[in-house]
Amino acid sequence: MSPTGDAGLIAVTGSTGKLGSKVARQLADAGVRQRLVVRDPARAPELAGAEVAQAAYGQHDALIDALDGVHTLLLLSATESADRVSLHKATIDSAVAAGVQHIVYTSFVGAAPNATFTFARDHWHTEQHLRATGIGFTFLRDNLYLDFVPGFVGEDDAIRGPAGDGRVAAVLRDDVAAAATQVLLDPAAHAGTTYDLTGPTAFTLTAAAAVLSEKYDRKIRYEPETLDEAYRSRERFGAPAWEVAGWVTSYAAIASGELSTVTDAVEQLTGRKPTGLAEYVATL
């Protein structure tokens, strides 16, 4: 059996980004053939066994060319935008037209049409479209990235948001990459499966502030906001309404409990336990 089982040629989107580059590198380390589908070939990582094709999400003809001969596609969710769902759908349709047999899509925990986190609704619509194509699929529903938690701290050493006393089972991007790699190496074994990828525990933002305080040897605190306060404090950045809603509702989803469930999916896929908050912060 080849290193990829029945995966054939694997295509990876987003290989110039933080998650996609990690997956591409791990696939290269595993000795498999892959095609990096990128908007700017000059930015593509140089990896053994990797070829590069130029195409962006939604570019039908370019994607058909880029995905020719590909069996399995890692479709990393596009950068948040007002038209993200339509870009996802168009890219999926292009992949089907190109003959792709299996798509591994990075979704979000709790993806649903009425999810509190507005971006999770985008993921649900994308999932539904992919299901309707009839080709093989695997959904990797990531929790919030653990990597982002230190960035929640403002210039005045406060974490602010309408998260209340809710808990979040944040997952390290490295653990998501490792899980995705294992699915890509044998997609048939994961066909039709949805994995909720989480960290080992769910924690409050008060607890996160305490861990960060110890790391940086200064007092970091969590100050809860109401939804109205959160919208007002973020509207000053001048971002479009859909983006502000995404920022605010990510905290609201923590408050609602929608991000609190802990799973063993990372360990199940990778054979090792995911990284926790204190362990990650200690590496900073």
C-alpha cells in the first residue's frame, strides 16, 4: 500500500497560511505526493513531492485545471468575508467537475443554521452543499484556536467580551494540522465522518487570564461585557457589520456553552493527546 492508502494525489488549499502550511509540511514528511493550490505561486512552500498550481477560491476554470487528477482535496475554509459561502460552494462545484473524489473540509464546532457564532452558520451551509454533491467528505469541526487566546488581551491587560462564565475547549492549530494530515493519508477510513476537534479541557476566560498572568508575571483580568457593550466597543474599528457580528458572537457562543464540549477526536486521529492551555502558554 502507498503511504496515502487510497488517497491518490492530494491537493491542499491554503498552504501559504498557518494551518495549511503545517498540513503540507506533514504530508511532505510522510512522503506523499501533493499539489499546493495557491493564489500566488511565489509564496508556496518548497516541499519534497509537492507541485504547485495557481487558482483562487471561486475561480472555476483555474480550479478545474488545478484539481485535474486529484483524488482528495483539503478545503481549508476561506478567510471570513461577506461572500465566503458562495466562494466555498463554487470551489466545491469546481472540485466535483474536476473529478475530485473526496473533500476534507475544515468547519467549526456547532455548525448549524442557528448557531450563536455567525461564522459557524457559514460552515453549516458549506457542509450542506458538500453533502448534496454526493462525493466523499470528512468534516473537521475545529473549536476556537488556542493560538488566539493570548491575543484576546488588550493593551490594558484586560480580556473583554460577552463570554460570561462560559467555557471554551480551544484547540491548538498544530493539533488540527496533525489530525487533518491523518485523515488525508487514508480518507476512505474517515468518509462521511464529522470530527469535533478540541483541546483537552474547556476553560473560562477568567481561567485563561490567570494562566496568562502567571506566564507574563503581571495581572491580566477578564472583564465581561454585555452584547451591546461588545458591539459598541468593536464598531469603532470601522469593520463591516458582518465582521463585527462574528467577533462579538464568538464570545457569545462561549457564554451559551456551544464551545464547551471536550472530545477525544484529536487523540483518536493522531494517537496523542491535544495540547492544553497551560502547556501552550508555557511555550510562548
